[in-house]
Amino acid sequence: MFRRSLVQLNAGEISVSVIGGTGNGGNVNIDPPLVTLQNGSKIIANAVGGNGGKITIETGGILASSNSEIRASSQLGVTGTVSISGPESDTQHGVAVPPGSYVDAASQL
């Protein structure tokens, strides 16, 4: 369980996988206010001969580049689950600027 104010992966990986045998993929629980995945980062819970794992992300915001992935799978068993609660943002086309105008701080002093 990761409990921090930010989980930031830059070409990194969090993995709980079974490469051989019949074991099940592990579970990953992440619950910071913000998660960022950049440059092909991965969060995976895979298995070959058993069931895929379970990935649970509870966050206020998740930003993921288009080449990053979150995956729970299995080649022979039941596919795992990925549960994300919180808004998801695609940064492939940049970050959206909210509508409206900004307040000039100097005029408020």
C-alpha cells in the first residue's frame, strides 16, 4: 500500500506478477491525492497460469501519458481487475485550461 501525497512514475514500473507456474497475480493498492504516469510507466498485476491480480487506485487526480499503462491480466486464468476512483486525464493533447478569466492579484492588494 502506497500512502503519499504523490505517486509519480517517469519510465518506472510497479509490478506484482507471476512469470511462471500457476500462481495468481498480486494486488496493488494506491491512494494518494495525485498519480502521474509518464514516459511508458506501468502499473501491472499479471499472471501466466493463474488469475490476474487486482489494481485499486483511489485518487483525486490521475495524469497518464498515452504510452503508459495500468493492466491486470492473465494468459490462462481469469483476467484481473483495475479499479480507478477519481478523475482521469489524458495528457496526450496537453492539459486543458479551465474557462474564465484569472484575477489580477496586484489589483486585489
